[in-house]
Amino acid sequence: MRQVELIRAQAGACESLGSPFYAHLLEQVADDVAAGGPAAAVLAGHEDAPGPSALALRLMAAVHRLVLTERAPALAAHYPSVGGDGDAAAAWPAFREVLEEHQELIRAGLASPPQTNEVGRSAALFGGLLQVLARAQRPDLPVRLVEIGASAGLNLLADHFTYLAADGGQWPRPAGGGSTEGVTPGGARPATVVLDPAWESRPLGIPEGVEVVERLGCDLAPIDARSQEGALSLLSCVWPDQTHRLDRLRGALSLAAEHAVRLERAGGGDFLDRLELVEGQHTVVWHSVMWQYVSLEEQQRMLARLTTLGDAATPDRPLTHLAFEPRRLAPGAPHRFVVAATTWPGGTECLLGEAPPHGVPVRWGDPTR
């Protein structure tokens, strides 16, 4: 049965990406579906759902939401996201009971695509931006930050995060040369998001500060990070044994309450058609791990629009397209998650580094060399 195969594939992905808790539960879900148990009843009608729809993760997020809202106390005892013991084997009987008791709620939750708004990917995006600015003709220009597929727009706050490198480096550098722990630009107050390690090494020559004058993005289903419902939607999609990711997300949600981000409900093509360059500002259009969910026609439309905008770029109103996306670096080679930047005037793409799918840590340097 294809549905069972896809659930087992997701279990393997969770295992390889550091979530043994979900890996075990998803194997049990697959067995239950094959046996016609409550998991099969919950997933009925989705037998032909394609792999990219992430049906297994939609199921897990719907159950996690019940845990986070205290509607599944027996299961919560095993979910690390709420202080549980992380015992996946002990969690399965309670998980199965939740599927039986809350079947309709969970089935309704399957309609929501998983949106983690993965904050760790800022390590790749913002680290790439710092290197673009270090090489720019006008490194003094303020940045206008634009995101396609922005979800809740949390990565548009990337300049407020602290980035620690495994080699001991940091961005921003601590004020006064003191401790590097938990400081923000200017060292004014503790950082709510610290990516540690964000990078294997701190890139050479990057600017010590970035002025972001505008933050805007688009998404087909934008999430209001300032609302209780929006925060819950994001938290439920994070794998519960990866508490470091939950900590980063909670920190970013705290920042979102303080800093405005403008989001539009729109596809990338329509959004970019309305975008224009601004004199005296460096427009940066970025995105992460969303390209494969967009049709080829929409991809081509967005790239064509970026090229048109790039043709109008000048040193006083440059454009950068910055992406952290999976790609094959050679025909038939496995996908690798690569940081790539194209800046106009010029329009030449540069591969800056690569990272795991969740964005940390980044290894800088051209991955083809």
C-alpha cells in the first residue's frame, strides 16, 4: 500500500534528521494503517495523497496540537515538548487512543499543511546575505528584505538573531569584547534566538551590522505569529523531541511580538509582479525549502520576473536573489541543501555553502569544489 510506504519513508526521514521519537511512532502508525486500525480510519480518503503533501507530518502535527492544548494528557506524559519523558514505545498506546478518541479533530487537522517556519534556516539565509553585502559595490546601502513562502515571516527577523560559529566566532560580535553569550546587535539586551552552532566558521570580512529598512513577504497561507492560534500552528509542526528547535521558535515568536512584518496572502509570481526596486536600497528576495512545492510554471515565472528586475538594477538599487534550497549538483547526484546567491547588476550566481535541511550548521564555501 503506497500510503504505508510513504509513512515508513517519513519515519526514516525523521530518524535521519534526529527525531527517533517520531521515527518510532510513525513506524507504529504505518503498521496500524496496514492492519486497518484507528490510524487507517483517520487517514481514510487520503490513500492517493502524493509524497510532497506530507500527509504523515500533517497527522503528527494534528496530534501534537492536542498535546500542546492539554487535550491528550496521557500522551503528553511522553512528549518532550511539554516536559514528557520521550519514551516513544510507551507513547504509542496513548497515541493510538488519541486517534480513536479525537478522530474527527485529527481528520480536520489533515487539511493544514505543515508550516514550521524553521528559524534555523536563517543561519543559511542571513549568513549568505552577510557575504553578499561584504562583496557588494555599495555595502553601505540599507537592506529591503523580501521573502517568498514566508509562512509567519519569522526569518524576516533574522538580523535580530545571534549566530555562533563552531570555531568560536559570532555575529554580531559582543559589545566591548566580553562574553559572546546571548547578545544582540549593540549588546543592548539578551537575544531571544541564539543559533548555536549556526555556522562551522564565521565568514571572513562580513559586516558587523545590517540596517533592514523594510520586511515584507508572501505566502499562500500566511500565519499570524502574534496570535495564539498562529503560534500554536507553528509549534505543533515541530517534532516534539527536538526541543532546541522549539526553543528557537518560541524565541522568534517573542521577537515577532515586538517587530512588525508585512505579509501578503499571495503566490510568489503575483507577489513579485508587484515588486519594484527602490533607489538607495538593496532589495534582497530570499526563500528556503519551498521551491519544490511550486509548479515548474510558477518557478519559471518568478525567475523571469527576477531577471527583469535585475536588468533594471544599478549599483544604487541592487537586487539579490538568495535561496537555501535542495538541488542536484551533478546529474543523478543526491539532493543537497545549498545556499546560492545571484546579485544584479551582473546576474552571476554564486554558491556560498550548504547545510542540513533545518539550516544548521552551515558549511561555507562552494560545495562543488
